[in-house]
Amino acid sequence: MDDGLSLLVVFALAYFAAAGLAVAMDRHWRNPADRRAGPLRRAVSRLRLSGSVCVVATLAVALSRGELALGVLPWVAALVMVALAVGGGIAAGAAGRKAALSRVSRP
């Protein structure tokens, strides 16, 4: 696989893993869905399983490039950058929803 394409796959899989694991948490489930009830147990277990599988697949793709050090470094960098992106997206969504609700509730 081409180096650029493999890095793109690493970042995509890492994003899916971080998003799945974040939404599997009760607090983050309520933010985008804006629901009072928490997620179903089956949904949480599937999200955690798919997030974990994506993390392992991301590591496998990163290590397929050759040496161990050349695979682990982009893998860790991808996980850090994607975690910041997912966290920022969740925070921005929550802030936008609060701003929209405050404009609606004004007389």
C-alpha cells in the first residue's frame, strides 16, 4: 500500500475508533443525541467493540509499513490528533446547542 494512502487509512480508522469510543460513554451519548435516556447496553457494547477493533486495525495498518518504530510513531500521532479532533467536535456541538437554546428561550 502506498505510504500516503496508508496514512490516510490510519487517520480514518483512528477517527472512527475515537468517535465510537467517545459516543459509547454516557455523557457523550447525550450531547449529540440530546436525549434524556442513556444508550442501550447493546449499543454501548457494539460501539466499544467497533472502536476497539478500529484501534487494532489502525495499529495493523500502521505496522504494515515496515519497521516497528516507523509504524508506532504515526499510529500514536494519529490517535492523539484524532482524539483532539473528536473532543473538539463534541465540545463545539455542545456549545452550539447551548447557544441555540439560549436564543430560543429568550422572550
